Amino acid sequence: MAALYADYVADLRTLFCELDRHPDLFQTFDVRLELAAGGGLVVYETKRHKGQADSLYYGRATADGDNRQLSQAAAFAALDRFFALGQFAALSGGGAERVLDARYPHCAVNFSYRKKGQPSARSMLMVFVGFNDEADAQQYVATAEGGSAFVTERPCRGAKAYEWK
């Protein structure tokens, strides 16, 4: 049975909101979030290293469309709606192409940061599939062809995907 991540994503949402609204609280960060939903794509990318910040926000309305620059607020809003869903399953890193279904939104999260005053940095790399509730998540995982592609044990510590370390 796949592990569920509603609690983890709720904490991630709080951290993402904090970074978006108060980046000055962070010493360094390197964040890339790629949300695929409804045939479109939204990318939120921002980083700060040695005091220099750089950001890029863009989207694509359909799989065969052109990328278009988005405002930070628009990219944030799309990702915040995803993080507000009721339940999530995470991919383990292997066989993801067999289980991803365009009818369900999914988000690749590569998040590294160090807050001011913290002794060390933290990072995570995971892909989450979002659902309305736990019943939807359980049904999706049960009917997915590559069920082994889902994280089954938390914390996830794999070569391609890992929770905070």
C-alpha cells in the first residue's frame, strides 16, 4: 500500500508560502516546482546563493503550446491550489511514466534551503500526485499499473527521491 502525504505536503505548503512572501528569512534557497495539471504546466523556480537572487516563472497551457512567462503571483497561486488538495501519493523514482495519469495533477518538487541562523541546509526531491481525498488516492494507487512506483514507506530515502535530509 502506498504511503500518503497530506501532512507532509501541508508542512511543505507552509514553507513554500513563507519563502514566497518572506525570502529574506532564508540564507540560501534553490527551489524548482513543476506542476502538470489539466494538460498544462506551471514552473516556479527561484534561488539565492551568496546574496544573489534569481527567479523564473513560466507556464504552458497545453502539452504542445509555447512556454509563456507568468507573474510570480500567478505561478504561486497555481502551486498553492495544488498543495491545498486533500491527499497526496509520492512516486518512488522508478516507473513513474507508467503511473502518471494526466487526469490527476502532479508536481515535481526540488526544494533546498537554509534559513538564517540555522546550522545546516535541508533538501528534498519528490514527485507528488494530488487527489481530492484519501478515497481517491487509494483508488488511484490500487488501479495504477506500476503500483511499485509509489513510495510505500516513510520517510522516503531513495537514490532518485527523498524526503527532507
